[in-house]
Amino acid sequence: MNKKLLTAMMLTALSFAACSDDTFDFGNTLTQEADKLDISATDYQVTTRSVLADSVLLRSSYCYLGRVKDPETGAYVTSQLMTQFNVLDNYTLTSESKVTSLRKIKRPGDADYVDVAGADSCQIELYMNTPTGITDTLAALKVRLSELSEPLEEGAKYYSNYDPVKEGKIRQGGLVVDKMVSYKDQTVADSLRAKSTYYDCIVFKMNQPYTAKDGTVYNNYGTYLMQQYYRHPEYFKNPYTFTHNVCPGFYVAVSDGEDVYTEVPDMALRFYYRGKNSKDSIVTFSSFFAGTEEVLQTTKIDNEKEILEFMATIDTCTYLKAPAGIYTEVTLPIEDIYWGHENDSIMTAKVSFQRINNPIKDNSLSVPPYVLMVPADSLNSFFEMKRLADNVLSYYTTYAVGSGSANQYTFSNISNLIKKMYDVKKAGGTLSPNWNKVLLVPVQLKWSSTSSTTATVTGIEHYVGIASTKLVGGSRNQHNPINLNIVYGKFKQ
């Protein structure tokens, strides 16, 4: 049998085979007597340590808002968001001549107010998912919505430490709305909340007088939007013209309170006005702009860095903490793996990272559901280039809670990564200090359903929810060592 073909068959077969005693007879069942394989397995210990995440790249898919106290450390995590709004294709309003809700505005230089087609009311809506972490659904949080002075440019890399206040992006004299919020709004009737169409929502009313950058005073922000449309319909052709000429976006910051921390998956800027329909009946119209992935949305994350720095020095375990908290760095013993096995093939390389159970039962944080393994020097480029795990240089795994591999993160075969690292070492030249190091990073996955039973991962992003866990490891590990199980294969001479 052709040896290249045989090797390919072996690699394919072994990628589905678990390491067991039967593995060592695998070559005998597939090859002729002259081509039998020698199969062997060896465990190598890996070393780990905690490293600070500092800041992480955040994109449009997930925004978070709130402040929560970590029961494990006493440290506060605060998330604040920025959003732009998207113009839908072929956006239109009722003809100005058919609008019956007239509102007064005053333009610079005019002595008196004039009546124009305007809005009865306007608001921004932030929809909330189930609260994350130790959220109290009745806890109060004070937040402030502020108008941006200019849009955050699409294509730029905004990390979680980007501060629009320090960068001078908040418009002086612009729209400001303060709001007290909780996850469960007590002003909403239980009968309405029980409906399947109801979504918990933070509503910022924008019905106060609004002064535009040119000095024109409108009765509310909705009238400003309507008049911009009637005077400059070209501004509403696409998201770029809208954000650069009409609405640059808003920043929502936490100013007081805690124990509210939630994902904000959807946002809307909405206004209402009255006008005549096709039958000349006066009806109320609603128009809205959505916060979508086509425009920029991002989250600013504040952690108590001093506490995280102390936790990273603890050497009897390692940590995974999100958002933008702590990663676990893993040093792989590449040289030991290949010592005496330079001509062998690595069939499988399996490693598991055991979780240490949290003794705090009440209000304990959730465990990161997915973890990415990526070379330490490639962390930023992985997210900036919007890469997916390729099972060569990057891998993801799920927190296992079932039998057999419970309470751990298992990477079943990282042999391709080990070979790549060995090739870098063998090539010579100046090596990065991180050439044999990978990071374990909490992530969240974006899925696209391809059928009723299957789904495909279409994106990997940093986990922005509240999550934390301890892992076995550290330089003074007090548990069983972390073993990397290598299965070698070579043809008998």
C-alpha cells in the first residue's frame, strides 16, 4: 500500500479515535505485515500562569450595560456602550404637506418661532436580555445618555478601554438624558410583561427642546430628524451620510448604582408623528432607526485593575475572568515532545484544563461557556482580522459539564499547532519569547443555522458578559499536573 496514502488514512482515523489501550493495535488492523506502525503515547506536563487581559477588541455583535460586584474579589465591573443608528434601505417619511402634527422651531437670526412638520414624541430604546452575573432584577442603576459630537469611524479598531469622554467625543451643549433603570421596570403592568411580544427595555425620552449644531431650536429631537429629512433627503441614503450629517450616535454611561448588568442585543431610535394616510384619514405614524451591525456599536469596560493585578500573581491556580479580565497562559513543552521523536508523526495531542469549583454558592459568577486557544503573539490579530478557529493555529472548546470529561475544558487534538511551533523552532533565527505559548481566552460564538439540526460558527468575539472560573495550574499547582497526552506513530523499519 502506498505509504503516503496510508499515513493520510491513519491521520483521519485517529482523529476520531479516543486514546485507549486499543490504540496500540490500530496499525496492525490497517496495514500489511511489512508496513506495520509503531504507536506510542507519552504524557508531558504543561505549565500555566494568569495574565492580565488589559483591554479587548469589541465589535458590533454584543453590547453590555451595567455595573456589578464580583463576589469572589469584591471588585466592580462596569460596562458602558456607544451606538450609532442605521438607515434602512429606501427610507421614507410621509410627505411634508400631509403631516398634521405641527411644531414650532426657531432658526438662528429669526425673531419668532415658525410652525413646521414635526414629531409628537421621540425616544431611544435599549432592549435587554436576561441579566448576567449577580444581577438583582429590582436593583436600581442611574445612567446618562449623551449625544456624540462626531461619529466613531467605521473601520477603526476600538478596544474596551476607549473613553469617548476623555477623547472629547461628547458634544458640548448636546442632548443629555438621565434615567433610573432596573431590569424589571415596576411601571410596566404584569399583564403586559406576560405577553410573548414583550421585551424588557430601557426607554430614554427625548421630548425636551433640542438645539442643533447650527443653532436651530426644535421642540424635540424627533422634529429635528424630520426636518433634516425634508431639507436634506440625501443625508438619509445610507448609514455613512446619516451618521456624518444627522445623528453621529450616543454614549450611555453608568453614573450610579450597581447589580444591573445586561446584554443589549437591540437598540432603536424612534419617533411618532401624525399625518394623513392614503384615504386622507389622520393617523399616527412611527419611524425608527435601528442599531445594527452595519453601524458601529461598542462597549467600554472598566475593571478595578489593582485587584486583577493581585489575582494574576496567585500561583496556586490560574484564572479565566471576563470581561477584559484575566487569561490563562499555557507554555507547551515543544522541545521535549520532539526529543527523540524527530522523525515520528504526532497523531493526536490532547490536553484538558480542570476547573476548581467555586466555594461561593450564592451569587457566584457563571463559568465562561467557550474558550479559545490561540498563540500568545496572535491574540490581537485573531480578533482584528475576524478569524475563525482553524484547528491549526487556533481552537475553541466548550465547558464540559457531562460525564466522563466533566468540569473542564478539553482540547482533543492540537497536534497541528505543536508541529507549527516545532517548525518555527527548527527554522532557527530569532525566536519570540512567546513562540511556544498559547492563551486561553473566554469567547462568545456567533452561529448561523444551515438547517433545522445543524449550525455553523460564523464569528468568534471576546466574551463581554460577567464570567469567572479558577483552573488547576500555576507555578505552585496543588492538584494533579496538567498533562498533554501525545500519541506518536512511525513505520517499523
